[in-house]
Amino acid sequence: MFTIEHDFDATIVTLIDDGGRPLQDDITIAAFASVVTVEQYNPDTDRTDKITLSMAQLRDLQAALDLPEGSYRFAEKE
């Protein structure tokens, strides 16, 4: 299950684990103009872990989901 909200400066997607037990805490993804952040509460540390991806890293992640195992680099367009 997931939710989508449009804020004034970001689109917020929350992924809610509705799979089998044990369930993981919700993941919140905030897409801003120049970065994307991913946050999840960590019960072991009682803190929220946050990862920030640049748009280039997000592009690479998107491509990686559809490619076989290996090492890749985007070629610059001329």
C-alpha cells in the first residue's frame, strides 16, 4: 500500500508494508526539484534514517532496476 501527497515544494510518497510478518516501518520518499530523500524509522536506534539521492543517482537507480548484473556508466550526449 502507498500514499501520494503533493506539497508546495515536493511530492511525498509513503510506502506502507502490508506484506507478511515481520512488517517493516513505513518508508517516506520526498521528491524535490534537485534531490530525492528516503526516510525510515529505525527501532534499533530509535531514530529516523535518511538517505539523500541526487537526480543523477536516481536516474542510475531507475536504470539499474531493468539491467542485468554488471557495471555501467551513462555516456554523455554530444
